[in-house]
Amino acid sequence: MEQQTTPPDSEPHILPRNIHFDFEVELPVNWHSDDPAISHFYDALSLTFPQGERFFIDSVRLFADQISDPDLARDVKAFYAQEATHSREHMSYNALLGTHGMDMSGLERLLEKIIKWSKRWMPAKDQLALTCAYEHYTALFAESILGDERVMANAHPFYRDLWMWHAMEEEEHKAVAFNVYQTVAPGFGGYLRRILLMSLATFDFILGIAVLQMILMAKSGNAFNLRSYGRSFWYLWVSPGIWRHVMLGIFSYMKPGFHPDKRRVDPKILEWRKLYQAQSIRPVTSETPLFGAR
Ligand SMILES: [Fe+2]
Ligand SMILES: [Fe+2]
């Protein structure tokens, strides 16, 4: 069943927070389930964020002068602030991977070149449609991370807090790029473009994350750790099945009438949102457990 789950437009519901995490060298490498492949799955996602989230901001900024709705203009600013903070914190995350023997700076430079090339040659609306597709992906991951207790149950508390913070903010701003896109690319042409770009994003994303995960496995000395690959497969596709949840969620995006706010939101996520927004009234430091109180 579909239902509207965000507050009315007049209420600000995207709160930028300047949160800082201390990525200390003592943090465990196999921080999730004591398993390299599961940990490196999330590490692979992290590697794409600094560049990717800057691309998201820039693609929305291309259309900033066409946004006349003041509520949307306010949400766009909050979206920029949230994504910029995510990008900064994931840079620190990725630097720690380097300290732990998984230096990926060469690949990050390659990603930077690919994004630069895309910005130069892709039509502006394609860039925004690509952002909408990836924002749907991050919203689906957020649904899984926040809505299914098993997903982060065996994670180190530091990383659990980081991923839940990021997931919560992705859930908050999931409709912003889409609302901008609907403003500038309405009708059947806009629909067709976003479907095509979702197909491209899906291909890029599945392949890209799998390759990054395998490189990280090789760099951490686990290239032939089949047991760990098996556990990661089970975790991602079967139980709790985070990839399975994400893949099923792609179908809803293909409907002509899709809107991110129409997806049913698990009541647990609404509870998280309340707790999170209440906590964010207080100044948050790196010592403040964002979700650890539960
Ligand atoms: Fe983000
Ligand atoms: Fe986002």
C-alpha cells in the first residue's frame, strides 16, 4: 500500500547537521559481523560517496535558477548541506581504509575523471536523472538499514551510528532531487529519460560495488576467502538480504506515477525519524551516540 509519509510542505523536514565522526586507527577493519566481505561491501559504498555526492549536488545546482517554489528552494539548500557533510565524513572514512592497508586513492582519481567526463558530455537533465536514480538507491538502502534491525545488529557501534546517520538523512531528503527533476523535466519525455538513466545507474552500481568489494578483499589479504564471500552473499541476498530489498525497490521507480514520498515507510523508520530529530535539537559531538541509546 502506498501512503504519504512526509510532513506537509510548509514544515521544514530536512535538517542539515554538521556531524563529525572521529575515524581512529584502532577501529576494527572487519567491523561488521567480524567478516571482511560484509565490511568491505559497506566500505565499497563509502568509496563512491565523496565524489558521487558532490556530483549529486552539482547536478541539482545546474537547475537552481529554475526553482521558484520557496519550499523546494529551502529543501534544496538543506540537501546540499546534508550531502556535503556526508561527502566530508566519507572522505575521512576512506582515508582510514588507506591507513588500514587499503589505499584506493588511484581508483578515487579514476572515479573523479569519469565524473568530470560525465559532467562535460552528459546533457544536464541526464545528470539530474542519474542523481534521482542514485538517490532512489540510497533511499532503498536507508529503508533496509533503518527498518530491519538485523542489518546493523552485528556492526561495531561507531560504524552503526555512521551508517544510520547517513541513512536517516538520505531518508529525509529522498524526494528533493526528484522534485527538482519533475519541475524541469515533466511529462512522458521526463519519464523516459529517468527510466533510461535508472537502467544505466543499475548497471554501473551493481558492477562498480562488486568490483570495489573484490579489490578491497584482495588488498586486505582475503582474495580467496571463499567462506567470507559466502557469508556476504547470504547477508546481502538472503538474510537480511539488503541487496534483495534494494533490487525489489527498483521496480516501483519504473512506474510512471512514481514519487519517493509515495513509498510505504516502515513505522520503525518514522520512530527513528522522531528520535533523530529530537536528538538533533541538542548539539551533537563525536561522543554523542546518535542511535546507541536504543
Ligand atoms: Fe548522502
Ligand atoms: Fe542523498
